[in-house]
Amino acid sequence: MIKFETFCQIASSIFKMTNSQKNTNIGNTPKRKRLKKPERINVAKSWIKTYNGKRIISGYAKWFGVDKICAINELKSIGVVIPEILEKQIINSHQLLLEQKNEKREKRNSEDAAVFLLDSDENFTFIVGYTSNGFPFGSTHEEFNQEI
């Protein structure tokens, strides 16, 4: 028979193991993409020294997982000189992209709403279909009111 103290020790070690496993399962996202702004700016100072690419804004945005407007603002706060023309170009393209997404979303929502419109007329609340001769059949207004 197991002593109560031994049982408690085993139980506590199992509990500690399951809790530590829960905390370590953050996911596959790299640490650099989970950083908050102040931490990101500190890390970016050393990252800029090692960056060899030509497009620093795109590189920063990809490396740290932020959008390009955020990358511009953070790079400016570090002291990187960004040409005003390039900044305006990126902001305009970002706004255009957002507008396109909104238009696509509105189009999709209007199409979804059109699917849910019920086919009805003066005789039927809901027309299920049409006969081979073209006459509608479905739920009449009287039947619909009786069911409610």
C-alpha cells in the first residue's frame, strides 16, 4: 500500500508537469513576431545593423510581423530616414488595399443577403418551386399565419 505522503508527492509532480506543458505550448509563431512595440524597437536597433537588403520597410514588416505603416512609424522612431515620396506611396497603396478588401467584403455580404431573400408573391409566403407548367407551389400566406 502506498503511503499518503508518497501519493501526494506523485500527484504534485504530475500536476507541475501538466502545468508546465500548458505554458510551453505557445505555438509555432517566432518570438520576434510576438514582441510588443517597445521590445520590438529595442531589438530593431540591432536588427538594422545586420540587415543587408535594399527594402528596409518591407524587410522590417516581414521580420517582425507588422504592416508597412507600422514599420515606417517604428523605423522613424529609431532614426531611420525614409523618403517622403516612398512613405506616401506605401500609405496610398495600403489605403487602396483596404478599400479593395472592404468592397470585396460588401459584395460578398450583399450576395449572401441575396441568397436569403425568399421568393414570394401575392398568393405564397414562400415559393418552394414551380411545376412543369410554370405554376408556383409552396407555403401560402394563410398557412404561414396559422403556423405562427
